[in-house]
Amino acid sequence: MADESSVRRRKPEPVTDTPPESEPAESQDEEPKRDAPKKSKKKSTQDRLDEDESSGHILDIFRVLTFLVLAYFGLSYLVSSGETYSWGITNGSKYLQTDWWMKQFRGPIYLTPDELSGYDGSDPDKPIYLAINGSIYDVSSNARTYGPGGSYQYFAGCDAARGFVTGCFAEDRTPDMRGVEDMFLPLDDPAVDRHWSAEELAALKQEERANAERKVQEGLTHWVNFFKNSPKYDFVGYVKRPEGWPGTEPKRQLCEQAAKGRKKRVIPKKGGQ
């Protein structure tokens, strides 16, 4: 019985929360706990109000400027009856001209010689066109020169490439360049030409013709580039030629003014001097 009483008097061992060393802190079947995502710091209501107010001011300024620009162009267009967006400014920027914008969207036009003749400046409601080597340019900005009564009025309403080279404005209002090289060729003269043998003269004439054709090409290229690169004249389109041209037309004679410039060959000096 003594043993039984001693058992009754023995105090129970205190229970601790600490698990035995042999037991793992976490069960192998249990997933490890993940760290909770950090909460982003939210902007205050006042900050959002300030940003919205700043964006609103920028949009308001943009709207006002857009309205003023459109009103400027629109009123100019109405007042000028559709002639200009720049209140009739003389020689204003081409970007403010109605016709310029219409040309960009329209693309190049194609006119027959008869259609091109209607743009010679005689009709004030039409622009002034001239063509050179098949390309058409608007020269309305220089109406005093190319319009009626102008010093170069003969070039308006046609392709007068030949006249640009020969200088015969009234006579050579045509793009037919056949025979123009003759103006740079020397005149044949038996009294002079006898100083060369037949073979020498034939070779000389061949060289002379090649040089004459080169001069014609250089003269034409000069004027083609002049209109092509000029900031005053806008490219419009091309001239439509009939099939087989220029063989469908008779070959023109050299105009009187160009023919007067031809000289006889120079007799070679003896000893090559």
C-alpha cells in the first residue's frame, strides 16, 4: 500500500509546448508557409486629385490651341471663298494653300497638248501651266512673266522645250527636238572643206555632230533642272503624246535666229598651229 500512496502523492510532470527534439518542427506532408505579399503603398486622394488637375490643364490648353488654329484656317477659307487658308497672304507658304493640298491628294495629272493649251493664263480662273520635256509645272506664282503680256508668255500652255534651247520663243513652241543640233554645226563650204581629205572630213563631221548633240542635251537639261528644283514652281503632271510621236509630225526647220549662229569651219593652220 505504501507504493500506492506514493504513487498518489507524486505530482504529474508539467506539459510543455516544446516538441521533442526527435519530432520535426513541421510535418513533411505540410507545405511551408509563404510570406504574405507586401501591400503597395497607395497614393493619397490628394495626390490623385493633383495629377488629374494637372492633366486637365494640359488638355484644356491643347483644345484651345487646336480650336484657334482650325478657326484661323476655317475663317480664312470662308472669307476668301475657298482660295486660301492664310488670309490672302501674298506668296504665303504653300502648305497654307488649298490648291497645294488638293494636288498632293490628287497625284499627277495627264494632259494632252490641246488640254494643256487651256492653261496659258488667258483664263483667270485657271492656273498657268508650262511643260518642258514632258513634265508640267504650275508657274502661277510668276504670272507677270508667264502670263499674257509677260516676257515668257510663249512658254505657257505648251511644252516648248525646243524654244528653250533655240531661243526662238514664238516659232519653237514645241517639244520636238529633232534637228536642233544643227544650230551648233558649222556650215559646209567647199572652199574651206577642201583642206581636209574625204576621210578626214567625214571623221570631223562625225565629231562635230556628237559635240552638237551634247550641247543640245546640256541646254535642255539646264532648263529641266531649273523648273524641277525651283521652290516657286510645283510639279503638276505629264503631257500625253499621241502614239508614234514625234514621227507623226514633219521635221521642223531650224529657226532663223538659231540658224544665224552657224559659222563656217576654221581652216587648220599649217604645221598643226
